[in-house]
Amino acid sequence: MQDYVTPLPLAALLVVHAACVASAVIIMAAREGPYPGWRVVGPSGTHWFAFVGSWGFGALISWVWLLVGSGRADAAFQMRIALLLAIAFCAMSAWSGVQIAALRRMSLRWRGATICWRDGNQDREEEFGNFESLRRSIGGAFYIRFADQVVLKLDSHARNTTEFLVRISEEIGRDVY
């Protein structure tokens, strides 16, 4: 190990890598059920790339910080930045993993005019015809409200989101997306 590797930065790096491992476990525990005949909204390639790519890049930078170092005159500064980058990439990977698990647990699906999803410990079922409004947050998520005031939060980057919103438009006869 390099001489600048001290207990506090090393502990911070270990914590974010442990968070990535925990996210991977959470993802595996949040299995999507098979829903034959249903269209399912779930994690897209963007989610998986953010999870795996960020963790991989964070691991690469961690390896450089721990074992390789730098021979340049500004090596101390470079390694501080490398540590911060490794922590940031791993933290974003862990966050992406939590988002993937949430999408998998939600199990949003539709067939015909019926929409089903899991909201916490409760299964929800709505009809497309009960659609009342659609709002987009600053973060990009869609908030879909139904006539009974139930709100469905939908990730704009999830697989089949566009198809789901188009299906709402088709069902109610006006463009919502």
C-alpha cells in the first residue's frame, strides 16, 4: 500500500464498497415475479450500467489509490482527488442499486386496462380510465395520480416507461406524455 493510505480514508473507501455489496444483495433479494401476459416496467440498461459501471470505475480508481499511486510532482493532490472520485462513484453505484431494487420490488405491470403494482406491503390495482393527472418532478420522475387520489411514482428511465405513458394516452384519448 502507498504511504498516504491512512485509516480514515481507507475506512471511507471500505464503507462505500460495502454499500455497493449491500446494494447487490438488496437487488438479488428484490426479485421480479414472472408475469406472463403482462407488460412490466422495470430497471433498464441505464440503471444496470449506472450500477455496474460506477462500481467498476470506483473499484479501478480504488485500486490505483491503494496500490499504484502517482509519481508526479502533484501526486498528493492527485491521490486526494482519486480518493474522492472513488468514493463518489461507489456511492452513486450503491444509490443506483437501491433504485434498481425499488423498481423490482414495485413490480409495476399492466395488461388490457388494468395496472398493478406493489406499494410498500400493499398490492395496488387501478384502471387506466381512472387516470387523473401526470406531473413530472425536477428529478425526472413521473407522478401519476388516479381518481381515488392514489399516486404512482414512475422512474422516467425505467424500461417500458414510454410504452406505459403511451398506453395511458391511448386509454383516455388525449396525450399525457
